[in-house]
Amino acid sequence: MITSPLTTNKSVLAFVEKYANMMRPKDIVWIDGSKAQLKALTNEAVSTGEIIKCNSKLLPGCLYHRTAVNDVARVEGRTFICSREKENAGPTNNWMEPQEAYAKLDAIADGCMEGRTMYVIPFSMGKVGSPFAKYGIELTDSIYVVLNMNIMTRVGAKVLTKLGDSDEFVRGIHSKVKLEEENRYICQFPEDNTIYSLNSGYGGNVLLGKKCFALRIASYQGWKEGWMAEHMLILGVQKPDGDIKYITAAFPSACGKTNLAMLIPPETYTAKGYKVFTVGDDIAWIRKGRGGKLYAVNPENGFFGVAPGTNAKSNPNALASTQKGTIFTNVVFNPKTKTVWWEGLDKNPPKNVLDWKGNKWSGGMVDADGKVIKGAHPNSRFTSPAKNCPCLSTEFENPKGVPISAIIFGGRRAKAAPLVYEARDWKHGVFVGSIMASETTAAASGAVGVVRHDPMAMLPFCGYHMGDYFQHWLDMGKKIKNKPKIFNVNWFRTDDEGNFIWPGFGDNMRVLDWILARCEDAVDAVETPIGFMPKAEDINLEGLDFSVEQLESILDCDKKVWLKEAADIEEFYKRFGDKLPKELTAELNRLKKNLRKRK
């Protein structure tokens, strides 16, 4: 029987023993979270070349890592929900029968840690001991995973102390194995509180507290326990009188979620004393709290951000967060200065450095076809401690969470969605979230403008049937006396030449201002077929070179465009069959009826 210096919990010890017997590591190391242990592991990873230390003066405590060339992103095609009934995984998830999955995974994992060390990582999603907290144990053969998990979650002996003798913990099993694409699997077993990840070393697939636990497993837990796990940022807006209101917002990828989470208001607002605080940039756990309101926490402890495009103009707070104690993955590395670079960081790409693959690279290099060779991978990453963020909210560690005044949904739409509109009520708000979609860009796909539906930005991350997920949203609304108002935003409306009309970035504060005014019933709105829209004069354009006419052009509801949209929604809804809540069908019918009315 395996023993541990950190716990006598029989369930934990049995879990570790089972996979130690299967994977056969040469050593087992329990991660206690101490600085001394983490320093020793860092030095070990440096000695093997797995990690490179950055310049201790310019980037103190920062590390550099490269993944395998075939292992650079989440792999949705190799990600499975292994529920006992296929129906429970729903039509939007890949499904595998649990016993078949375990047999397949166990066979791949057999002996996979021979000659390696197994690290046992006790971790907490949420502040240890808080009402929101959920605990997990991740087994891994990667020091890179240990160091990242220490940033992204709360790691160490305190987790096992709080867990006590309970067997209520998520079991995470990871091994790099041989990094074979054909045997790469990221499997979630919601009914077993288990995650199994093999043949990957990329963060999104192997930091099991991230999307695997905090969304796929937690969304299922929330469904069963009466709370919500959402792919949402959380931010606080402080007004000049000191009052702070909190907003959650869900966006698909490439829609500016981190930029909004760390927004710096325009000068016309900061001069008056407005401030924006970040509680979280990616995930929100939400439950009913005091006063019949919804409260949200960020269960993570760090930021796992996309590096390219992050700079002093686009997101100065995110960039500042990377300046110490950060792990950089798949960016450019300068071996002389031991610093990092990526596309979009500045306009001065370095010369005679190493690209994300470790090859010699200089800015401006082109291939045989004259195409620019990028130095950093487009999905290269930084893992930074949340405490580094200059605008981190003082409520970040509040165990009870923050009260939500507004929920925002949004996507990238060239013509359909206006700059902002408000749902009529909670049911309509759930409908608005369920029809979220984005259009592909030239960078993402050869086909431009293809609409991809992503309800609540949860399509890749919902751990159960999305029809049941919609119903859970509707049911939560019935439990809450003081519901947040629900809005939809679209920063990406374009003119006939394809140029963005709205300036975005910090100026999105102007839209948040209107949203909060609506939450306080301080401003009127115009009822349209799709919901309540602002009067142009109620969006503050002070200090902005942007005309009222331009604003009116993106505060519209083109009935022809929306009738086409309604037909597309109806087709999308067919995927959910009889699991689609009747309330959403009713909302779609109301939309169509509204659109057919004459002015």
C-alpha cells in the first residue's frame, strides 16, 4: 500500500496506487506546494532542457518551454465525454462508452511512466475552504504541468488537509506517454469525477484544472448540485462614488474576452474616477447567494493567455501580468538576452534568435513562396499568476464571490447583431445566449463569414447534453429573486469595405456604462423585434472621434438579416431534438413574429 507524507486519505492513496501500479513510475513525488520543492523541480527541468530560465533581471522568475510540434492546441476531435448513456453526452460532444474508454486508455497508459517520476498534485479550484471550492488530484509525469498547475490553481498540502478523509475529489490522470497524435485522448467521465489525458503536453489538454475540470466536469457537477460553471470573464466597474457593480461575459475565442476582462477605460472616464477591476478572464462558477442574487467566483488562480497580439496597446494589464513568475510556451526565445518575443508584441522583431520550434529565426524571414515565417506559434501562451495583474480586484479571493448585476453574451458578427441590446427577461436572455454565434475570419479559415454557433461560448466545454444545459439555465432563473439583466454585444460590425466600425478595446467601457445604467433603471431604451436597444444619445461618445450617425448605423435591427438569422437558428435548434426546452422554441417563434410585423 502506498503511503504519503501529506495524507492518510484512503481514497486518495488507493487512486495513486492504482495508477502507479499501471504506469510503473520509478519514483512518486507528492507536491506539497512549498517554494523549496518547486525550486528544486524547476532546476531539475532546466537540467534536462525541458525548461529554460529567462533573464532574472528583465523577467524575474520567468521560464520558457516548447511543446512538441504536433502538440500545440486543444484537440476537440480527440476530446470525449464518457457518460454511461450516449444521450447524456448530447449531439455536440464526442462520446465514448466509459468501460470501452477506460480499457483503451489503460492499455495506452500501461507502463508509460517507466523510468519517469509520477508527480501527485493536490489542487483546489477556488480558494481552499470556500463554499465554491472543489478539489482534485492530478497525476502527471511532467514537471511543466506541475509548475503550470502551481500558477493556475491552489496547489499543495493545504488541499489535502481540507479534503480530510473525503472521497469527493476529481481524479486527474495525465501522461505524455510518447506524444503520439493517433493515441492522444482527453476524456472526461462526468459521473465518475474523472479526467484521463494521454499523449499530450500542451496546457489546454494537460492542465486538468482548466477546461477539463473547471468547465466539462464542473458544468455537470453544477447541473446536479444546482449551480453553474460558465466560460465567462468576471469584471467590476467602479463609479466615481465608489460603488462597484460586477458583470460576467461569455465570448467565443477571438472575440476579445481577456481584453474586456482587463479593460482600461478611456480618459473621459478615468478622469471622472471610473475604474475597472478583473476578477477573472476565462471561467466563472456561479451560485445563488445572499439577497436572492447570483454570485460568481473565478475558480482559477492565474491566466493562461494567448501571447500573439498581446501588447502595451491592446492589453497593457495582461502584458504587465507576464513580467514575473510567468511560463512562456511556444514563443520566440532570444538565447543571448534570455528574453521572449511574439508577433504583435511590438514592431521590432528580433534578429538571430530561436523560433517556437527551436530553429534559427529573424524577423522578416520568408519562405520559398515569399510568405512571412512567424516566430511564435499563433496559439503560443503565457501562464501568469493572477496576483501580477495591476487591475486585479480586491474581491478576487472573496470566498463568497461577487454579486452579478449583468450577464453579457457576444460574438463576432459583421452585419447581424447590433452593438448592444438587452434581453426582455431571463427566458429571453437564455434564448439570446443559446443563439450566440461567430463568423469565421480569413485568419481562421479559408471560408470567410461562415456562421459557427457556440451557445453561451460553451459548445466545446459543456460536460452533458446541451438541451439539458439550456434547461438548467431556465431552472436557475426560477430560483433567483433578483436576477441579473442579460445583454448581447457585438464589437465587430463592419462597413461595406470590411472595416470595423466601432473602435472597441477601452471604448467598450461606453457600452458597459449603458448596460449598468439599464441595470439601475437609470436610462430608457427602445423596444425592437430582438430586444431593448439604446437610444444613440444614451451612449457616451465624449472624447471619441465617432459620430452619432456612425453609432446609429450599428444600433439597428435589419429585419431581412434577422429573418435569415431566425431560419439559421431554427436549423441549429434541430440538433437538440426533443431535449430543446419549449421556452426556447417559444422565444424563436416570438422573434419570427416580431420580425414579420410591419413598422
